[in-house]
Amino acid sequence: MTRFLLVHGSAHGAWCWRDVLPALTALGHEAQAIDLPSHGADTTPPEAVTLESYVDAILGALAEPAIVVGHSMAGVPITQAADRAPERFRRLVYLCAYIPETGDSVATLRRKQRDQPLLPAVRRDPGGVTFHFAPEMARDIFYHDCSDAAVAYALAHLTPQAIPPQETPVTLTGQAETLPRSYIVCGEDGAIPPAYQREMAAALPAGDVYERAWSHSPFLSDPEGLAALLDRIARG
């Protein structure tokens, strides 16, 4: 049995893992998904959210060491958390996620992409503290291989995304790199270009890099397949 902590990406919440959790349980694992501050059911005001509060939420959920899976932007805070307390992590799994080096932020990593498929869908909210994704563009970017019901479920649960934690750079000492790390490339991703994912994943051993023909949201399009791959990674 392996413990998993599942951490969502921008504008999402623990809700997005609803079908992965029972699939992992059926495979004999213990799995938990959390809402980062101001996401999902968490009521933290967006203006109070920082990268540090993301890190604190991740570490606060790790009563025992676990494999921590970070989706998309969550690659940044899980790396910062692992650098701070590596003893609480058994492995880091980057699911079509950003892998930062010290000084990187979600924003700077996105800007390094040669292609910018997300930009046309980003809508900055009044006040400049949050942004949201244009709902009419979300399916093509995030959920093109998901069922109509799954897309409707996701669109009903998306929340505004606080901007400051995405613009704050990480400060890393190399501790996260001492941990086992895996990368799952989503080869049909419409949000983070697969070529850029492969570029980031090249920093990991080839045997720890996996690729599947998934969109940006395999937790909704193929939760059993994602759980099976996480099971394979856990079993080493």
C-alpha cells in the first residue's frame, strides 16, 4: 500500500480527482486530494493567497510520507514543499506539470514555452488579483477527450485563480532533486505543449518518464488509466 497526495492545477480543486481516488483505493492504495487555498471548497480570500500558503497546505496534508502528484502549475509548489521537507515525500510525480529550478515561477515557466495555447483563454478579473479561463475555450484547451458530462462537471467547479502565487519564484536548495521523481507527459495536451513537457522531463531518468495520448485532464478523461499508471510508478 502506498499513500498518495494529489494536488490540482490552476483554477481546479480536489474535486478534479473524484474518479482517481476510488481507482487508487481499488488498487490497494491510500489517496487524498486537497484544495489549495482559495480553490475548491477552501474559503481563503484570493488576495490572501501566496505561494507560501500553497506550500503550507501541501506540507500540512503530509502527516506521513507519500507520493505527491502535482498537476500542471502544482509542479511548482510541490517542488518548493519537497525542497523544504524532503523527508515527507516518497516521490514527486509531475502530471503534465511545470518543473522549476530556483528562481522560476509558474509565470516564467509558461513564458519559456515556444507556443502559448493558454493565453487566448485567460481573462484577468477586475481588481487584478485573479484570472479565469474563458469557459467557451476550456474544452479545447483542457478537456477535449473528456465526456460531455465530465466537461460540464469541470466547468461548474472551476474557480478564479489567484495571480500572486503564480508570479512568485521558488527558492530551491537542491533537496527536491534528491528525491525519486517521475514525469507523465500528456501527448495531446492543449494547455502545456507536449514538446515543452518532454523538454522539462529530460532532466529526469528516462525510466521515470511516461507518455500517454491524453489531454491536459486525464483525471477526468481516463481516471482508471491514470490510477493504473500511478500504481505502476508506486510499485517501481
